[in-house]
Amino acid sequence: MTPTYRVRPAAPDDMPAILDLIGSAAAWLRRYRDSEQWARPWPDEQTRDARVARGIERRLTWMVEDSTGGLVGTVTCREHGNDRLWAPEELAEPAMYVSRLIIDRSHAGQGIGATLIDWAGVRGLDNWGAKWIRGRRVEDELGAPQVLQGTGFRALADTRVPGLLGLPVRGPVPEADGRRRPHRRSQVHELS
């Protein structure tokens, strides 16, 4: 049976859990992948925390829970990309921008990240006609290639921002390109 996870808007009292997920993901990446992703808040802790709080306040950040209400992960999705990260012609195309996609290590390898990317894309398609899902991928992050495999994602021009790791990536929204994704190992159900 395919496991189903609940996705709900993050609330202000979820902030500590989101910061814990960021911290534990950073520690795992440092220890097992020798990666500096999230090793230091970008550009600093106060600014990062304010950005996380704004995502919650604007209902852009979502919490992922299992059937018992246990925390599985988080993702932030928005209609507009950061003009420091994306070119004007990219920003002009309707897209879903995905960031801070973090799955707790106890749930890793179950396809939840890929399922959330698809969910976000379809949400963008339904709400503003998104044709693309955009985000940034750290090259050495374990899981990023597997999450993106079979989704049609590809790396774009290397537009690195000083102090920010990652390459921009773009993939088609599942329904916008006229085909469905391969069968996913998990599914999500959105709660309002």
C-alpha cells in the first residue's frame, strides 16, 4: 500500500520544528556528505529566521505529517522567485518556486521529496498556471539526484550567489507538459 502523508500550512508554533529540521539536515549533510549546505544560516541567523517566519506568516511554508500527526518534513512553495537567484526572463514564466524541502532522516528514501515536488507543481498549475517547478540543488547533497531523477529536471546556467550554495534547476509541472510522473512510492493529501 502506498503511504499517504498530510500536508498542511505551517503555523507560528511550527517555527522551532522547522529550525530543528534545518539544523538536523545540516548536521547530517556535514557528517555524512561533507557538505556545507545549511552549515551557516544565510546570510545570518536573524535574517534566515525572519525569512522562515515570513514564509509561515504568508502561508508559503507547509508541514508534512504522517498518519499519526508525526513530523515528516517541510517545504516552502511560492509563485515568485528571488530576483537575485533567477534571471528576468525566467521570472517572467509562470512557475512554482520550491525551497527548504527537508525530509526528516527517519523518513528518507521513501520518495516523499519527489512527491512533494510534484504536489507543489500541480498546486502552482492549478493556482496560477505554472509550467515549471524551480529550485536550487546542492551538487553533493545525497538524495537530490534521486529526488530529481525521472522528473524531467535539469540544471540551468550556473548563477551562483556568493554565500549561497546550489545550482538552479528547473523541471516541468507534471500535468503542464502533458504527461504524468512515474508511479510515486508515496502520496500527499493537502489539508487547509
